Amino acid sequence: MSENQAELVVRELVAGGDGIATVEVDGERRAVLLRGAAPGDRVRAAFDLAKRPARGRVLELLEPGPSRVTAPCPVASTCGGCDLMHVSAEARAELYASLAAQAIPAPWRDGAPSPVHHAASSPLAYRVRARLHVETTGRRVLVGMFAAGTNDPVTVETCGALRPELDRLLPELPALFEGARGKGELSLALGDPRVAPRPVVLDLHFSGELPAATFARLDAWRTERGVAGARVLERAARLPVKIGDPTPWVVGADDAPLELGPGGFSQASEEGNRVLARRVAELARELTAGRASPRVTELFGGAGNLSVLLARDLDKLTVVEGDREACDAARRNLAARQLDAKVVHADADEYALAKRLDLVVLDPPRTGAKAVAERLPDLRPRAILIVSCDPATLGRDLGPLVDRYAPVAVETFDMFPQTSHVETVVALRERRV
């Protein structure tokens, strides 16, 4: 790679968490993306002009910008988990607002409400789940996060973002894989919140050879390390091995325990999720106000994270989820609260939505809900609520809705403090024609 060097001033942060600066080369102004930079930083940087935009790295911080802070985690510079730990909360909020505004399609922008931001009150020790990468050759065991800017695992013995119950296990994890050969992903989550101290559950997907000792150690950890259970799926096996009770739980937005499917998805922050889910329920009430027994369908419903609040107010709620175990957990969560909602196991992208629903709620994965968004204008629901963890796919999914709907709320939630990731909620009403 042929590198150029120059002194640059970082203008702002962009999607992905990089800082952006401008350099003039042969009379042309070129944008340069710099990982680990903060707005206002004056740096000496090396960069490759073969790409557009150019990508570079900071060689020396000459003068810190006003939004640069000291990272509170000792591995922040090597671990890629928290890419904006060196940036102030105010600068991160500005980035989130910018990303949300960019996701709004151009025809809406003049009349769209300004993004409202919900800041995190606990920027550290908030994560109730983590995914770690495992590499082992039999002699060398590496368990950790991806290194900054790479897909190479780096050992992390402590993580400032993790809840203490999870963080204390990090230095112990390599011992599980002594004698193993291969690669895998290990997910850590919290168990039943009604048990004190709160236990941990593990979910391992491994490609290679695991010795019998790994399973014996996992079993021993049930009494020695506060691990409620583990689920292990080896590549050659048809079914996972279960040790103890590997069921992950979170504290739901209604402050009651919420069961997940084994290895199931949950928001990273219980506190952040409480703020998000309660706001979604409020918006759902506003969007259906004045309609007797409104008909509402929630797509990508998971284990009922949003459903347990929506079902309290809506007597005709249908929840659609593609994972069977998540559906089963959603039914149990609703039943435990004596709530009535219809849970359907189906692919949300293909589910036959009824016409003229009063509200459709979408909480898709990072890949978005393109197929659903393209069908909605013909089905003409009176209102739509979209929860998105990726501004790029959110903008794409809003595109087909421009002619028939208008935004009434755009709100961002600091669900992943110290990072460039943000959760966004957009509420839409059908236009009057």
C-alpha cells in the first residue's frame, strides 16, 4: 500500500465511528476516514488514496479536540468492542442525531420532527450479554473480542461494558478450551433474575474438536462459578448438548422476568431496553388513540420484549416471529403476565398481513425489513412503528413508504454506550389524501 502523510484536523464523526478529515492532493480535496479520531483532533496521519474515501490511521495526536476524553477501559485502544470510548457523550449524541436525520428520506426532511435523543444513564457495566470469539490449536487458547479494525480475536481479561457477573468470568474462559482444536463463538448472558446472585448462561457454537474435559468443566462451573447452564453445538452434531439450564433471561420493560429462547436475542442493556420499550408502547397508544379495539400486528416479535407492554393496552395484538423457540418463550412470557395476544410462528418477510391494520410494529434484525416495507403501501396500515439498530437499513426501508406516510416521531436511544451504534424509532402516520 502506498501511503501519504499529512497533518489533518478531524471535522466530525461519521457512520461506523470513524472521524473524517479533508486533505488537498494535486488540487483535489479528498475525504480521509480515521479510526480512533475525535472531532476537533489535530493529528499526523498516514492514509491510502487508492480508496474513496481514503482510509488512514493516526500516527500522532498533535492536539486533542474538545470532545476527546480519556477512555475508562484499559483495553479500549486494542479491543474493537467500544469504538467511541475516547469520545464524549455529547459528541456521540450528535453523531446519533446525524445518523437518524440521514436515514429520513429526502422528501420528508423539511417537515420531519427533529430527532429526540434518550441518553444512557449507565454508560459502563451495562451489557447483559456478550459474544466472544474462540481460537485454539491445543497448545494456544485465545478467547476474546475482535481487535479494533480487524476480525482477529484479542484477549480481553476485563471489559468495562459488561455487567460484573459476566466480566468476572472473562479471565477464566480459556481454561474451558484446554485441549480443544478449532474455532467458535461463545455467547455469555445472564440467567434468571429471581435467583441471587444472578447466574450466567453460556452458548457455544464450535467448529473443531472439543475434549470431554470441556464438558466436565462446564458441569463443574455450575457450582464453582455461578453458571446456571450451557448449550454446546459442535459443527458435526445434529443437536446441541445441554448442561444444566442454559435459558437466558432479562428483566423485561415491565420490571418482570422475561425468558428468552436458548441462545436467544436480547437488547444489550436492560436499562436502555426499558426506556426503549416503554416509549414504543407510548407511541403505539398515541398512534391508535380513538380507535375501538385497534388491530395491531408486531413483526419480528422475538420472545415478547415489546409484546408484553403492547398487549397490556391492545386487545387485538398479533405477534409474528420466525424462531420457534422464541415463539414458545413469548407465549410463556405473556401467560406469566396473564396477557392475551396471538403468537404466530412465521417468517415476518412472508407473513400475510391483513389490509388496513391500525398499526404495524416492526423490530427487525440489523438486515432490516425490506420485503415487508415494500408490501406495506399496498396494505395501507393506518400507522407504522419501526425500531431499527442500523440507520442504513432503516433509510432503505423507509423509502417505499414516502408517498403514503409521514413521520410524526424520530427518536434515538443510546442502547450501546461508548459505541457508534444507535437504536432508532420512527413513528409514521398515513397521509390524508
